[in-house]
Amino acid sequence: MSRVVDVVLGARSYPIRIARGLLSDAAEWRRALGGRHVLVVTDATVAPLYLDRVLAGLNGFEHSSLVRADGEAHKTLEGVEAVFDALAALGANRDATVIALGGGVIGDLAGFAAACWMRGIAFVQMPTTLLAMVDSSVGGKTGVNLAAGKNLVGAFHQPAAVFIDTDTLATLPPREYAAGLAEVVKYGAIGDDAFFAWLEAHADALAARDDAALAEAIAAACRHKAAVVARDEHEHGERALLNFGHTFGHALEAEAGYGTLLHGEAVAIGMRLAARLSARLGRAPAADGERLAALLERLGLPVALPPGFDAERLLARMRLDKKNRSGHLRLILWSRLGRADIVEGIGADAMRALLVEAGAG
């Protein structure tokens, strides 16, 4: 069964289409393409699986493809330059379209390149990982990493459409699949306790990749993300709530070395740390944090800080977080499961104590 979720942004509105077999249904997605030039950007893992079927649907367009190395470590300015070179070789002009075929790394990289080429051309998201389907492909955040931190260089650039082919999840490795479920849990944790309860009731089905449960979870997550983006496209307020667990998570990813911890794994640990901090500050019941941790573990995700992290180095990473203002930490905490808030001015001592208690040196 096909599902459609609309992201309503006036002239920049676009559909998220969710169905099995979408990549092979060229008639469905060709309508989202602009002029005659199309560049497909993908990675070395996805290309052997799905690139040919997308290229087969581009008959009549002047098109080419760019295959990048896989992994967060390759989401760099050098990668953006490679996309620019491919667009130049294609002769792409301002009505060209970039198709991002892959996970969040490819979506962020290709989207940022599209935002910059000739000051902005169209791009289409074809996410092939669960994490990208429910998070990074929706909302127009694009960017790349620097050695200093994750996503420090980027732009808001909305896609023309998002096409989610749930058949691609069959080839996703177990660890990558579980990482995507962390972002699904996040939507219940920050704004919908009924959805969180639904996830608890269907955790076993989701862990087993049940088609019906997956389709419902993806559609629900996309509806939550679309609604928040429609109200706060450029993250001036409410959209920051979607970063629950991410201040900790991004610091963990960068400090471990990109690719050591998957993004969803780092976010799962980060959400647990945010819940623990909320309880330590007397903002939320500790029992809600335990309930969150239990669900994450049932879905195959880590909730404990791995050994070897240094509290001061993590704090230094967190001070670079984009949500901070005037050098002061801003964190997404909660008052209860299903209700998150932006909290200003968290002191370094409280953060340090939490990290040390969690196992950082």
C-alpha cells in the first residue's frame, strides 16, 4: 500500500511517497525531475544494489552517476567538490536535478552540492536506509562534516520530492537497521507518548522488519517530521526539539571517529544521557528514562557510554553544537516522556558530572 505525506512549505512544498518497489516505478518519480540533466549520486554499497534500476528510469534525460566511498568519514568538502566536478562534466545548468540515492551521508552531501551549484538546483531524495527515510531525507538540512565537528558547514535546501522504497530495507545490515529505529523512537520520546506506546507494543515486529509495522512507523515518523518542519523550517525554535540526544550524539560520533559509532547508535546513547540529565536536574521522572532505555535495548540499540571517552573532550565538542547561543550550552531535555523542551544555560559542572557518572574519564 502506498502512503503519501506532504511537507507543506508554500512554494517549496513537496511529497514524501512511501511504497514498496518505488525505485523501479520510474513513472512515479520522473515527474519530480526538472530539466534535461540529471546526476545520480550514490555510494559504493548502494550502487551495486540499486543504481542500475534508477539509471534505467532516466531514458530521455542526459544523465550520469557519481559513486562515492561509503561512510560518514566521506561526508566532506572534498566530496562536495567531486559532485561539482560531475555536474560540470555533465554540462548541468540551473534546471538540472541531483538524485541522492543512499543513506543520510549521500543525502546530506548531494543536497548541499545541489544547494551550491549555480546558487541552487533541484534535488530528489531516494533514501535507502531507515535512518535517512525517517530523518535526514525530510526537512532540507544538508551539509558536511569538518574535523572540528559534525555538520558544521551546510545549508537549508528542500528537496523536490522524497521517494521511500521500503524494499531497500531488506538489504540493510542489522546494525544499520537498528540505528534507524533510534530516530523513529525519538519522535515518540519528544512529542507523542501514544506513538511511543505503539512502538513498545510493536517493538518485536519492528525488530523483525515486519512490513506492515515498518510502513506504519515510517509514515508516522515522517508525519511528525513534516509537521515540525512546516512550523519551523529553519530551526529558529521548535525544530530544535528534533535534536533530542543529538548534542551528546554528535560529540560521541566526532570523538570516536566518524563511522566508529553509527549516527543512530550515538543518538540512542545521547537520548539516554539527555533523559538522565533531565532526571538529575529534577525536570523529569527517572522512570521515563528507564522506559526509554528499555525500548531502545529491545530494538537492538546501545544505551551505555562505550569505554574510552574523556569528559572534557566531549564537553569541548558539545560547545561547538549549532544550537548553542553566545557560548552557552542549549540542550533538548524533557519534562516527561512525550514532552521535550529547549533548556538554556546548562552548567559545565552538571554536564561533567553526568558524563563521569556515565563512564567518561
